[in-house]
Amino acid sequence: MVILEEQTSDAEHVEPVVKKATLDQFWKLGQARNEKNRLESASKVLQAVAKSEVEAVYTVTRLVKGLAGSSNNARQGYFVCLTELLRQAEVEYKTVAKQVQANLKIGGTLTKGEEADFLVAQLLAYSAMLRAGVVQEENREEVVRELLEISGARRYLLLPVIKLLVEHFLGKGDSDIVSIITSNISVKIADLNIDSLYLLLSIHKLDQ
């Protein structure tokens, strides 16, 4: 497969022509209420990409935007499809990160509810990239900083961020990454809560 690269200029970008049948699958993916329908729709979207019926970058954009939906069922469908797309197609980290920055940016006229949806979508997008293995060594610090920023925006996002950090970054022998994490999430005894305690114990386990 050919590795997808970013467009060099927005002026050069031409909106791709997508068949109605393929567009319908994106809609069905967002409407799926059970795992069977979710996987069926995701599979058809992936097949369309494999057959070059739709561009992978266009698909990434649609899926990233879909992660910001208010329906948990829709988010699950888009997340599953995005993760599998990144595994199957050689989409570079920078291509996905660019879409996250372009379509899930916090600020402007967003309501608090919309901001919350966008933050969850950002978290899911980075989780998909990590699970799909598209985050390379040179991207690791950037991803850690993005996740830490997400965790600082909403208290309830701290634990899922910590779990991602523990799963994908601790234990890699990178003391610099650990320093970045602990400089943003305090593991001092006086500051500990149930979430940061989990982080502290995970770091301590590395030293055993």
C-alpha cells in the first residue's frame, strides 16, 4: 500500500466524489445500536477504502468528526472503524493528527457541552492512533502532551488519560516521558487522589 501523505496546500485540495452507497454506510455506522450492525457498517466502509471507492484521508476526516457526536453508540462505531482503518491502511500519524487539530479544536463559539464532546473525541482519536500502532517514536512526546492537555480540561477525563499513558508509555524505559507526565499530574503524597494514586503505583511497579 502507498503511505498517505498530507496535502501540501489547502488550495490544491479537491473534495472527493463519494458514491451514495458509501456515504450511506457512514450514516449507518453512526446509527448502529448493537455490535453486529456496528461491525457490519464498519466493515463496508473499510471495504470501500480497500477498493479505492473512497479516499482513506476523506474517511479519516469523516470518522474523526463522528467521534464528536453526542451519542455513545455513534462514537463506538466511529472509534472501531477508525482504529481498524489505521491498522489496515498505511495512514501516517501526522495525517490523523492534522484532522484532529482541524476538526476538534476547542474554543470559539462552542458551548460547554460541545467542548466536552470535542475533548472526548480527541481522547478517542489519540486512543485509536495508539491502539493501531501509528504513533512512532518521534511522535510519542507530542501525544503525551496532547493527552495531558485533555486531562487538564475536564476532571473526569483524568483517569482514562492516565490509563492510556500507563498502557502505552510507561515501561518503555523513557524517563523523560515519565518526567513530563509527573510534572503535569502530581504524584506527591499531599496531592494524591484515587486517579493519581493509580499512576504512582504504576510508576512504582516499574522500579521493582
